[in-house]
Amino acid sequence: MKILITGFDPFGGEAVNPSIETVRLLPEKIAGADLIKLEIPTSFQRALPAIEKAIEKYDPDVVLSVGQAGGNAAIAVERVGINLSDARIPDNDGFQPMDEPIAADGPAAYFTTIPARRIVERLRRDGIPAVLSYSAGTFVCNQVTYGVCHLLATRFPKKQSGFLHIPYLPSQVADRPQEPSMSQDMLVAALTAAVETIAAAW
Ligand code: PCA
């Protein structure tokens, strides 16, 4: 099987984004699954088209997107994407949608289709803090969560998709000691375990 795994470029004044940093460190193959890695921009207008193009090019079975959730202390496995963009800060293009639907003709929400609970259980068994999450926010990560679900539902019904929100890297919060973070090694172990769980359930 093939898994398209995406990570975002840095945004909001950060020097790095742990999502693409960690995706880059993964091997090309995990548990028999071929990984196709893709960096996507933190951009409401450009992120989804980049994923759509990669789906058309590589025909993956699963699209697993990863994003930074500053302030989180655990891996959050997102279960829901909602049809709303309401940005607290501008994206990397200076675009800040408010109260806007993602798909004018789409349903209010989609559930992600990867085995979310099994991933959380596996991560916890491995000693990695993890939680099921019922909101991916209303910024670009929710747009990707919802938008990929909408794309698959309308064009590629046999494919699965899901979203993982991950904490800051320690280097990002070196001067903010109150902020939680997760080591690079643990983030790599977490994404590896998530891919293994998806591959085993496929
Ligand atoms: N996190 C942002 C968008 C890009 C990223 O890594 C979010 O949570 O929406």
C-alpha cells in the first residue's frame, strides 16, 4: 500500500514546523507501506491543491496529514474536520478568512477515516502521550482535515484520510519554559507507530 504523508512549512513566526521536520526523518517504507512525503504550505489557498495534485500523481491509498499544534503536550489524533475557516492569524500568504465555509456545497463536517482510536491506543502502549481530538481548530489544519475528506468523498471514495496534530519541538520553546514540547525522537516514533497501525488495519 501507499501512504501520502504531508507536513507543513513553518508559520506564525516559528523557525521550524515539527510536522515537516518529522516527516522528513521517516524512512521510505514502514511495515510494507510506501511513504510519499510532501511538504505543503501553511496556506488556505495552496495547501489543498498541492495535496490534490499529489493524489492524482501518486494514487495513494491513504492520505495522512500532520501539523503543529503549539501548546499541546500530546499527539492529537483528529476525528473531525468542520466546514469552517476562521483564522486567528494570517496564513503564510497573508490571507485570513473569517466565518467562511471550506466547501460551499459540502456537509457541515466529516469524520476522518483512519483507525484513530487504534492509533491512540498504540501510542499510549508505546509510552507516547496521545489523545483522540474532536476539533482540529479552524485554521489551515482543519481546512486540510475537512478538505481532504471532502475530496476523497467526492472523487476517491476508496481512499482513507486522517490528521495528526503534534506538539512543538523542544528547540521551539527553549526560551518559553512553560510551553509543552515533545522530543524529535519521540515524534518520529509516534508517526512511525501511527503508520504501522494504519498499514496493519488496511
Ligand atoms: N498547524 C496549523 C497550520 C499548519 C500547522 O502546522 C494548524 O493547526 O492549523
